Amino acid sequence: MLTGKQRSYLKALANTMDPIFQVGKNGITENFVKQVDEALEARELIKIKILNNSHLDPTEVANELMEKTNAEFVQSIGNKFVLYRESKENKKIQLPK
């Protein structure tokens, strides 16, 4: 579980990031979940965008991905959201205590 200070730190890091995944009208597939899981392991912090043609709620998509990838929710702004999961092998982000 992230503390408020850690969440703020991750929000600052995610501010300059571009979304690396987009969720369209097909929603979340098993292949998409696998790709998100691999990206979290490699990068730890990822931003995902919900396309306008998708009628999915960003919060619901984030919650579903969090459950399936054991990630932490960082923030949601409009149709984008940010997820974090500490990497087991490629630890890059040092969170504040």
C-alpha cells in the first residue's frame, strides 16, 4: 500500500510520461493484461489511456487491471490513469519512506 508521500512522488514522475497503452472498444483482453504485466515488471510505473471510442470507465478499467496484475493505483486524470508495481528484478524507482 502506498503512502500519500509515495503517491505524490509517483504522480510527479508520471506527469511527464506519455501513455504506453490504449484501451479501445474491445476493452481488456488476456493479451492486454499480459502486456501490462510485462510493462510493469520492466518500467514499474505506466500510464494508460482510455480511447474516446471506448465507453469504459477509467476507474473500472484501472481496478480490473490492478486486480489482475497486483499493481497499485496512483492517479486518474480524465481518460488516463497511472499504475505502479515494484519490479522484482529491475528495481528503478526508489520510493520515499
